Amino acid sequence: MAPVSVSSTRVEESTIHSKHEIQIPRSSIEKFEIYRRLVPLVSEQNIIHVNAAFMPPSNLIVRDAIDQFCNQGLHHQSPKAKWKSDVEELRGLVAKYLKTKPSSLAFTRDTTEAMGSFMNSLNFRPGDNVVILDCEHPNQAYGWLSLRKAGLEVRQVPTMQDGNVAANAATFAPYVDERTCAIGLSSIMFHNGQWNDIADVVAAFKPQGIHILADLTQQVGFTDLDIHELGVSAAAFSLHKGFNTPTGLAVMYVSDEFLMAVDPVPPIVGYGSISTPSEDFQVPSGPISFHPTAQRYEHANMCLIGAVAAKAFLQLHLDVMNPGNIQGHLYRLGDLLRSGCERLGVDILGPVDQQHHAPHLYTLKLYNPEWCEFFKANNVVVSTFRWGVRVSFGFYNNETDVKRFLNIIKRGFEEGILED
């Protein structure tokens, strides 16, 4: 296997080359101990960072790619052509991860922009409806709700707070009728880690002409994934969570079927949307010929530094760490957390079985507001919501992190932090 080169840091199957050469042992657990060394915040400091679902700490691969970008900007007369080439290489890497073709992908600023672009491309009529869960992420929910002024009805399926049952076709069936034009759904819910059965939803409702929009932000980079097995009309995800890239860059997947059936007009049209832009920037007066692929949603300029960083990390993710190995690693940590919480008498939201729960995201039923400051005082980075304390793992976490975290919870109980 050819090495992955990013500035001064190089990763290959058996060795990570940086300032020091580190031999990678053969076992998966030992390999991830080495990958951990790419993340100084957790490898060099007394920090338990279990907040990857919000944003993971950066790593040396990304840092070196950004350094390289800055050096090119400082010393190269016109580096933009190289950076645009990096964008296309990144498109190919993301397509490889999703097991699709690069032309199905467009780069956007964030998940919100990608989902909004699709929502505003639907040829719905006043009185049509869309169905979402009442616990759907606000970035998707508000996008649909904003279209009520145009006559779109938004139906919210009531769900149990614990989310002990993942959503599937049966969840939506009572709310779908002949005027339903779309269903919006996160593959993995941000608040409790439930892993919804999007393929089942698609199989039931796609034949009725209903489009399914999937938010994959909490799945991409944390699991293995085949976008065609889902069968969605469109999907969106940011690169700053599972792919450890700086914010400002996301991906929009659009199926060929949707493009052919709808021939959508992007809600924002610029030079990047056109199939054959004129090299002299002359704008014709005739009809606009949109790019035949998903790239009609793309802008001519984008976050190039983010693309360079993402390209470097995707090479590591795909060619060295392997998506399936990452998913297994995260599930091992999750199983350790579950067993420890059970001993402490701490419940976890969401389904218990792995088929219906994310590998990386676990929300603990710890509601006492004192936990927030207690975790901060003990150098633990988590997210706290009304649903509880959300623990989310990245590739850089290990069993020691989990054991230390569980001991901190135990000490909190011993020091008088009580739950009703």
C-alpha cells in the first residue's frame, strides 16, 4: 500500500512517520492506540474528550495539511489551480467512502445549506406535506418549517423521549397520505444515538413518489456506509465531525433519479451551477443550462482550506484506519461504557441493540445541573442537554478514557451529586 503523504506527517499501514517513527502493532486495539497519538489534546494532556458528536479535537494530519495550504498561499504565485485539483480528489475520496460516483456529490458550506438546497428544489404544491420526527435536528426541522409560507404542511411524528425504538416505515405510515411529497430523517439522532432504518422508509414510500432526505452528519465517519443501500433522493452531512475537518465544508448527495425526474433549479444559482461556463465569463441571454449532475448545487468558490484538510484526513480514514475498523472500535468503547453505567445504576437513552444504536453516541440519564461543572473541573469534555449528558467517542478515544470517565461519575455520586 502506498503511503499517505501530508506535509511532514506520513501514515501508512505499518508506520506513522512524523518527528518520530512509530511502529504500529498488528492488533486493532493497539493500532488505535497509535492513531491516538495524532491527537495531542488527548495524547499529551490530561483531557478526556468524549464530545466527537459536537466537534472532535483536531489532529496532526489536518494541521500539517493546513500548514501546507498556508505555505502554498505564501510562496506560490497562483496556488488556486492546485487547490481545485485537491477538491476533485476529495470528491473522489468521499465517493469511495459512500460507494457512489463523484458526480453525485456537491460541496456546500454546511449541512443546513445542503438540506435547504434540496428542500427548495422540490416542486411541491400548496397543501402538500412533509413528515419528520418531533425530535429531528433543528437544522432540518426549521428548514422544512420555513416553507410553510409557501403552503407546505409540516407533520411532526410524536416520539418517546427515550427513543427506545428506532424509526422505520411503520413510524411514518400513519402520517403519510397522497399529498406527502417528502420525508426528512436523520440516520442517527443527535440527542440519543438511535439509528433509524432509512432503507426501510425508502422501500415503503419511494414507490409512492415520496422523496426521502437524510441527514447523515452523525453517521458519516463513525460507521461504514453504502449510500445506494439507503436509496435516498438526497443526503447531507458536514465533514467536521466524523471526518475531523475544520468547519465550513459539507457534502450534498443527490441521486440521479431525482435529478432526472425533477431537473431541479438550485435555490442559489451562480457560475458553479452552469454546465458549460464561458471562459471569458460572458453571460448569454438564453436559457440557463445547469450542470447535469449534483454539482449544479455547487458554488464556484468554496472552503478550499477545508477541502485540503479533508482530503488529507480521508486518505488516513480510508486507506489506513478503515471505516469498518473504526465502527468496531467505537462499539467496543460503547459496550465498555454501557457495562460500566449499568454497574453505577446510570441508564442510557435509546435502543440497546447495536443494529439500532450508533457506535459512538450515548446519552446518559444524568440530569443534575451540578454534573456540568463537575465534569469541567475534572477535565472531561461532554455535551449536556435536556436529555442528559451526551458522551460521544472518536477514533482517538481508548478504554482508559472510558474507565476514567466512569470513575469520575462514581466520584460524583460519592461527593453528593444526586439524581431524583
